Amino acid sequence: MVMAVLEGNHEAADSTDPVANALRKIMRALPEAVAAQAELVRRTARPVPNRYAAPADPSITAQLVHASSVRRRVEITYRLEDGTGWTSRVEPWAVVVRQGRWYLLSRRVSNGAMRTYRLDRVRGVTLLPDVFDPPADIDPVALLEENFAVGWEFPTVVEIAASAEQLAGWLPRSIGRLEPIDADSCRLVGSTSDPVWYAEVVASIPAPFRVVSGPELRDAVRALGERLIAAADGG
């Protein structure tokens, strides 16, 4: 119920939202153990809707939210759509809802790397006795979006003739990290699995730019430019 409310783009913790208020009344009538899990999800997760996203298992979601709340490490069983799977021990920092998909923001125990897992691909959760301390004052949503920009197969660097402050409203964190060069320019550092799509995104930037590194992105930008010139010339 709580997950359905959040996926419907309702702020389940907002006392002024009529759906949230109705949910709160229903939760008062639930058995204590069930209500406790639902309350953790209600208070912890943040909604951004996407009706095409794959649903997450409520039981697995509740287990991960509980582990995050009590700061206990977990071992998760993960499986991709092609059937590839593995197990991993992680520190569950937060459960975040973004565009209808549920994600676990975590740190791997083996190497300390930050990792994001889609909850609909988590097949099992084992609570471990080890405890952990999450980073102080983390912004789970911001960290999740920043993590989306790294780890893809094609690294990219783009220099833009505009300040990072000017572009902050144009480029989401999931595209890459903006690094100031000087008062009038910045560098976009990221990665992608789809250079053609990435080229279309950077082409929408309202400032001159150049691809510094990433041959795949450079080829995609060139092809996009040629296609637009041909369209403008009627060729």
C-alpha cells in the first residue's frame, strides 16, 4: 500500500496530502509488525513516478529499509535481465524511489565502492550481524543521480563555455559532474552506454561546447551535426 502511494507521486509523509492522510488512518488499523515496516518505508523512501517501471518486491523492499534503519550490513542476491546473477555484501545506506523505480544506495563491503542496485532485480536479502556507520548528512537522491553518471562503458569529458552555476538547472546530476574551469567555463565529466543519446543531451546545452575526450561521443556529436545540417539544407 505504501509503495503504491509513493509510486502514485504522493508524498506519503505530507500531512496536507489527502491520500497520505488516508494511508495513515489505514496503517493505524494494521497489525503492529506490519505497520512498523510500512511506516519505515513511508518515512524513508522518496517518490518520483514512472508508470513503465518494473515493480519491486514489497517484502525485499521492507527488509532493505529495515536494514538501512538499524544500520546492519546485508548480503543481496542480484540478477540481471539476461540471467546473469551474483551475491554481494553491502552497507544499505538508503532506499530511494526515482521515476517509479526503487533503488538501493549502498557501499560494497569488499572494496568500499558506492553501488546502486535496482530493487526489482534483487532476488534475496540476508541480514548480517555486522553494523556500519553511513556517511554523515548524505543526500540519498543527489548521490543516486550522481552515481547514474559513472561506471558506463564510454567515459566522456565535455568542456562548455558557461559556468557550472549557469548549467546547474539544465543538466541533471545523472548526466555527469560539472567541474568549474574558471568563472566562464566548466567541464562535464561522465560516462554513457548510449553515445547517440548523450550527444543529443549535450547538444541541448544553451552554450558552445566541445568534446575533449570520448571518441564514441565525438563521433555521435559529429553525426548529429551532419544530420541537422542536412535537415536544414533540405538534403
